[in-house]
Amino acid sequence: MGKKKGKHIPQRTCVVTGETRPKRELVRIVRTPDDGVQVDPTGKLPGRGAYISDTPTAWEKATQPGALDRALKTRLTDADRARIRDYAIEHGKLDEH
């Protein structure tokens, strides 16, 4: 008899911290063809995606120019950054300031 394998758990890497975690522990940010850059909590929107760890430090850095722009191969607009920041504040990942 062969060994029983456990269920495969997809892993993803945070574009900000570089840590690899189970996909469900990260939040997906996606560049959509029509709506710009969006937070994709379901992980199902079409488009180029990047993942962010669920830590305030990662979300703070994600709203700054750099990692997300590179990962999504686009230049995030001020509206894109505001949308990401609003999501982070609304879901308790960042404090309002």
C-alpha cells in the first residue's frame, strides 16, 4: 500500500514581505482589464494578480509606490492606491491616519 497524501494546499508569496503562505491566508490584488486595480477577496476575478500578507506592515507598504506596481506590471493610480487603502482600513488591516 502506498502512502496517503494530505490535501494539497496552494501556496502564494506576498509581493511585499516575500513570505510564502497558504493562499487563503493572503489577500489578492488584481489588475483587471476594465476596472483598474482592485482588491479581490474571492480570488476569482480575471486579470493579473498579486498577493499581500495579512499584516499592517505589508498593507502599509502595499499602498506605497513599488512592490504592487512591479508585481502587477502597471503604474497604480492615486485612485487605485486609495481603493486599496480604503479596503485595508475597512477590514482592520490599517489604522486611519
